[in-house]
Amino acid sequence: MTLILSLSGRKAASFMTRQVKIMSSSSRKSHVSAAQTRAIRPCTLPTSSSLALSPSSSCYNRNDDHNRIVRFMSATAEKSQQLEEEEKKTIILPTNEEDQDLLKIRHSSAHVMAMAVQQAFPEAQVTIGPWIDNGFYYDFYFPETVNEETGEVIPARKLTDTDLKEIKKAMDKIISKDYPIYREEVSREEAKRRIEGINEPFKLEILDSIKTEPITIYHIGEEWWDLCAGPHVESTGKLPKKAIQLESVAGAYWRGDEKREMLQRIYATAWKEPEQLKAFKKMIEEAKKRDHRVLGKQLDLFSIQEDAGGGLVFWHPKGSKVRHKIEDFWKQTHVDNGYDIVFTPHIANLNLWKTSGHNDFYRDGMFQQMEVENEEYQIKPMNCPFHCLMYKDELRSYRDLPFRWGELGTVYRYERSGTLHGLMRVRGFTQDDAHIFCLPEQLQNEIVGVLNLTEQILTRFGFEQYDIMLSTRPEKSVGSDKIWESATAALEGALKERGWKYGIDEGGGAFYGPKIDLKIRDAIGRSWQCSTVQCDFNLPDRFGLEYVSAEGTRERPIMVHRAIFGSIERFFGILVENTAGDFPFWLAPTQLKLLPVTDSVVEYCHDVSKKAAKMGLRVEVDRGNERLAKQIRNAEKARIPIMAVVGVKEMETGTLAVRSRKKGDLGSFAVDDLLNELVRCDEEAVEMTTMGKEEKTEA
């Protein structure tokens, strides 16, 4: 799979916004009485201006405001088309999964950085330094030190941006010296002796966690070494200095335990070539512009109210409209694909979570229990135990299977406040959950059905590039060899039947079954984990789920967990960033905005709005207290896909002058024709491109 990065794309600022900025200063500073403003708000043209006259004036021509609309909108059409036709330049960025050389560069760069840190700050103790999606990080512990001459206690060092610059210079020197990087195998006792000799207590803990032997060590020349399994480049000189950049410092608890030492984590990015680093930096800048937390506030979509508690999402009316469309589409598509929609409670007796095993294995991610009539109840972190109870409600026959039950179930999980992040990491969220109970021989067909449904849903939202990984049996697992082999074969068979490329993560499956994970690519090339399909051999055993086979024996069904979005909240955040808040027409909170030029047409606009709402469209009428240019600019900033400018002539002829945010001027439409076309676009999830009647400007 490849990471495709867009460097240009459609400009964020529209031509309309720029058009407004070139108005003459006299136009901007002119003073008009409130009475005059209420009477009429003419459009300010880029090349000329017109006298604002009341429609009741003897000098008033009812075509004047219509002609101004046509001239104003036509002036923007050419620019809009130019933006639409602008070619996108792309640079293909490699990923760790597909490029072993890149992975080696990142891993070796982490070692070189750790060596540089300890050269600059000898008191630093190293912990772990893995590669990550776009680079690597390394965690360091800085203890208090004592001045040998004065005995003064020196507080632990806090790394700064200046320190990062010095560390990068030291890294460059290490790279220039081209030290060989080589592997050594030692016994556990020898590794322990060496670690104790350099006083690295965290490394002793890491050594204790390594269960295999021999212990492997990687050296940078004779200067530095670390416990490591590899892989690495042959020498430091193989690392591209100008393609490595230290990014930031963050805090991290050792082993993720807030009761343990606070470490300092240095994040860095590394690529094979400087051009790739440059492209990555452009992607990061674009990502900042698309931050869903910023856009969520600007577009009034959602909020996190700290007075109510962190990680709890408040959906505002506009965001709720989008969510409503997402959920309606999800439900109908599932029903069309043979699923039944179910609903389950938000809490349950703690005994249910003991039966499922969540209370033993997932307790740290669960909120504390509440007492109800001397019994303990747990707010649910998962939906699956509820579906197991529903299955167990009666004895099933092999003829009944498969069952496909889908639920948009809200769950609650404890997350530390420091890990919360907008909609991406929250404490309360709605899973687009579904569970399939099937016969072993039905499994592959059911998985193919899930993959088909996943593609059908994701492509509707514009996601067509996927990274897919098949994860196999881990060292610790439940279930027989036979059932693992048959389930893994079914998952792999389904992927092959679809013709999808995939990687294999050996031993990366859950303890209860193999799985397929699917990551989507967004508009700027980032990868997001969303969809998952997991076989489960654990819960059917724990709940004693059975069906009566054709032979009359009682057998265990195969249970499949699957989600397509992952959660509504996180997917919504991804969608906001993917579109930069510029939702496709069928999802837009407001699909059509009517812009009245005069007060005399406001009632007509509201009549059109009511008619559109009855047809299922989401329409707003501008308050009309601004000039036309300002009304259009406000609609553009709100990312409203279709605008209709309404003057006296439009009202008298029953038409609307239509402009698309993405396509520019679309001409004049009869009201019914426009609304029918918009309904078609909404139902088919396409943008409006149909051209209306071209209006001529009168001299």
C-alpha cells in the first residue's frame, strides 16, 4: 500500500471571498441608514456600483437587482472552474509495512538519537525507542543530580527546543562518522551484568520482560549499545541527515503507569529522502488546517463541555444533522444486507461482565460500579455480552443461522484525562457494532459479506484506499488448533475472494480469534484505523452458546465481531478532517441557503424553504441584513454547498439564481426543478452539476 499526499488540491479560500476583499474602501466605509438597508441591499460590483433605490420608487426597475445578481455571479464562475480543474500534484510516501529500508532507517535513527542524548546529557537513562507510523520516539529518564563541588542538588533536566537542536547536531556528527551497526547475542546473565555496569535500571526491567533467548544487543561502533531485536542499517552513514527531524518533547509515564516515573519522550520523523520529509511537513501543515477540534467550533458542529466532564461529546444541531444522516444510511444499508437492528441497555449487573471476562481482563478501562438494591451494576464498555444474552434467550437450530445483529450502541470507557483528544479519544462513544453468529462452514461467506458491506459504506463517504492486515494466532490464545486454522483460512479466503491486497501480522490476532483490520486513507494521505472483523471463540464458550446441528448434537456457533466506522464520534472527526469541513452535498448540515436581496422577497424565501424541508432537504434563509456580497461570503465560510440568490424578478417568475460552492454559477432554475434536482443529488450522494437557464444581463 502507498501513502498518497496531495500538495495542492482545491484552494481553501474561495474566489468569492477574494472578490469581497477588492471592493473599494469607499464601498466598505459608506454609511446607509437602517431604513435604507431594510429597503434594499444591492450587490457591490467589482467594476461599478449602483444606486440603491426602493422597489416603490418611481425610478426603480425590477430587473436591476436581478441583473446585478447575474453580473456578480457570472464574474465568479470562471475562477471557480479554474480551481476545479487545477491538477493535483502528488508525492508517494512509503510506509513501514511496505518498505523495510525505511523501517530500518527509523529504528537506527532512534538508536543514534539515544546515543546523542547520552553524549549531551550523561545523566540521561534510556528506556524504549520504537519506530512509529511516521518516524520514531525515544523515552528518557532524567534524575536529579548533585554538583560534586558544592553538593547542591540539581533538579531533573527538562528538555527544551534548544536542547533538541543540540541533540540533532550531535546526531549529525554520529552519522558523519559512519560507525558500523552490528548485532551481538549474549546470555541473559551477561546482558544483566552489562546493564548493571552502566546503571540503566529501566533496561533491567526490559530484560526481565524478554522471555526468549539468546538476548540480542545492537552496537553503534564501540561507542554505544542497546537491547534490541533489530532490524537496523549497516552503519550510521546510511542514515540521511537531511531527512531526519526532531519534532517535539512530551511526557510519558514508564509502562503507561501514572504511579511510575515520568519520562521525557522525544518524537521525531525520518524518511529516505529530504523531498519526502518536505512533503511530510506540508502534510502536517495541512492537517493543522483540518483539525476537527478547530473546525468543529468554527462550524458549530460539536463541543466538549468541561463543566460536564472531559471526553463527553455534545452534538450541536448542525453536527447532529450530519450524525443523523450517517446513522440513517448505516441502518438502512445494514437492513438491505440482511441485518436486524437491535437495542440494548446502557448498564448491566456486574455478574454479566464477570461472565464475559471483561471484569478480569478489561477492568482498567471500565468505570467504577454503582450500587443498585445491594447489587453492583456496571455501565457498559462493550455491547457484545448483551448480544450473547439475546442469542442464549432460546435454543437455536442450525437452520436459524446465521444471525446478523447490528447496534449503534453507546459505550463508556475510562480514559486518563491526558489521553483524551477531541473526538478521536473520548470516554463516551457510539460503536457501530454488529455481531454475526454462524456455522463454521458459513464463516467465509459471512466474512465476504462483511467486506462487501464495509466497502459499500466507506466508499459512500469518499474513502476508497485501504491498508489491510490479517492478524493470526498469538502465543497465548483460547480455542483448538483446528478452529484457529479453519477460521484463519476463512478470513484469508474472503480477502482472496475479494481480490484485496493484504499483509499478514503473524501472532497479532486477539487471544480469542484471528482478525482483519482495515485502515482508510484520507485526502492528505493519512492512515486511520476504522474497520475490524474478528472471530471470537471465547464468548460462545463463556456464555454457553449452542445450536442444534443437523445430527441433533449441540455445537458452538462461531461469533464474529465487526465494526465499520469503529465509532460514530471518531469517524465523524476523521470525516471532518478528510473534507476540511466541506461536507459532500448529501451530508451537509445546510444543503441550500437562500439569500434575499430585498426585504420584499423574504417571505417568498421562507415559502421555498418550507417546501424544500417537506421534501427532506436542509435549507436556511439568510437573515438578509447584510449586503449580497457579505451573505455569499458567510455562506462560503459555512461551507454551504448550494446558494440561491433571490431578487424581485426571481420572486415574480418563481425562479432561483443558483450558485454551487464547488462548481460556481449554475444559472436560473424554476423552484420545483431545483428542489427535485437537489433531492436526486441527496438520494444519489452526488454533487449538483446540472446547469439551469443562462440569464442575460440587460444593458
